Amino acid sequence: MSIATTIVIPGDDPPQLQSSPHLERLQRHGQVALHTNRPATAEEKIARAGEATCMINSRGAVKWPGDVLRRLPKLKMITVCGIGTDAIDLEAAKELGILVCNLPGRTAPIVAEHAFGLMFAVAKRAAFQTNALKLGRWTRLDNIYLRGKTLGLVGAGNIAAEMAKLARAIGMNVLGWTFHPSPERAAQLGIEFVPLEELLRSSDVVSLHVKLTDQTRGLIGARQIGLMKRGALLINTARGPVVDTAALVAALNSGQLDGAGIDVYDVEPLRPDHPLLSCQQVVLTPHNADQTPEGVELLNEGVVDNVIAFLEKRPQNRVV
């Protein structure tokens, strides 16, 4: 390890790595600069990361476009604290020779459990009925029985695999869709791959598990929601922009969808006037599907492992 190695955590807000015991391991490999608030401007990002050899982007809300990356000449490696890399301009990073790493699968069971919980909470009208009781109303709204219903998984990665196990355990049928279906992956997941339109038409619940890319941005829009069964449920623990928010809100208000469980949003943090907040049959969480004590430390261990592996010239979990 070079004495000049600087490892920057530019915006650890909300806290992710600040109290982690894994920071001690990191400090053996270089000077660690951890910032407990988010940089407010591009200039502040550059000021914080200007001397960085490695950067841990612990919060996806801190974005790294190409024009900022080009002003960080010492930067050689970025690792994100999760699987999604949409906060980083990957083309610019590749052009500049900056290695980008992520953490595939580390918290897949934890995120899947959260998605599964959202599905149950929406199906059992948990938020709506709790609010009604607090207002003194004794409602008689029907819940949704999930056994025997069909879950459609959009995406076929580690989280989708865990979600399939949970759904089968309660007697749900499971369909899947992915850009690259194969008989081998279908057998591994224990599901049938079908075209996206067929999945949407056949599923009682659709759960999203894809990365945010140019291909998946707006993947679920008004046309796709219109193909879904009237009264179906939508669960999104992937990324907010995978879904057209206006189309989702319209479908909830019209009854085309009977509910939604959402952990991710087109704009984060969620604005006080965000239209989803006015919808009745929604359960909303603040992009925290992997935020359990176990999940946090799995991620912290993983990003520190990624940095150390890079500095020891054995990079792992490379995206570009």
C-alpha cells in the first residue's frame, strides 16, 4: 500500500459506514476521509474527492456524472455500497480508466424479504386499515389471499431468486421474465420464463428486480400497466425510474391497480408533494430494503473488501 493512497467516502448520509468496525480494516490500507453529509454541488464533490485514489459511494443519491469524474485525475477505483451503479457515469469511468465495482447478491435475501413484506402489507391492506382505525373507522375492505395466486418476477438475479423461494413457500405460482432467459436459469429459480407481456397479463402480483439502465428506464409504463390484470399489485424494490410514476399513480387512482408496495422513487428523498403520497392503497418505505443491522454490515464488509482487493491488485466485482 502506498502511503499516498487516499480513500474517500464523500457523502455518508444517512449514516452507512460511519460507525462500522470495518473502517478499521480500511485504515490499514490508506488515509480514509469520511464525510458525514452529502456534497451539495459539483465543486464540493471535486473538493472532497480530488485527492482520492479510491472512493466508496455509500449513498446512491450522490451522483458522479462524467464532467465531475474528468476532474478527478487521481481517482482509480469507485465501489458502490450495493448492486446499483446508476449513480455513476459508467461510460465516462471506462473512458477514464476508473474501475467501478459493486456488491452483487450480498443482501439479496434481505431485500427479497423486504419485497415480500411489502407484497403482504399491500395485500392485507395494512397501511390503509391502520390509518382508518386511527381515524376511528372500522372498515370492511376485502384483503387479498395470496396462496394460489401468480407472482411475476421482472428480472432474474439473486433477489428475484430469493423472492421466488419465498413465494413458492406460501403456495404462489411464479413466472419470470429477463432480457436473457435460459433453461438453466429457469431451472435454478424453479420458475417458467415467459415474454414480458404474457407475464403482465398473467400475474396477480408483479415484482420488479432489474437494474436501472437505458433499457429498463420506463420499462413499466402506462401501456404495460394497462396489460396487467385489473386489481393486480405492483412491488418495486429495484429503482424508481423503472416505473413511470404518473402512469402508476393514474392506475392506482383508477383501480386498474389495487395497490403498490414501493421502496424506490423517481426523485429521492421523496418530496412532500410527491403524488404517490396521496394514493390510498400504497405501502411506502424510504429506499431502505437492505437496511437491517445484518444488511448494513454485509454491505460495509463488502465495500471494504472491494477496496482492499483493488489495492492488492486483485480487483473483484468489476462492473467496468
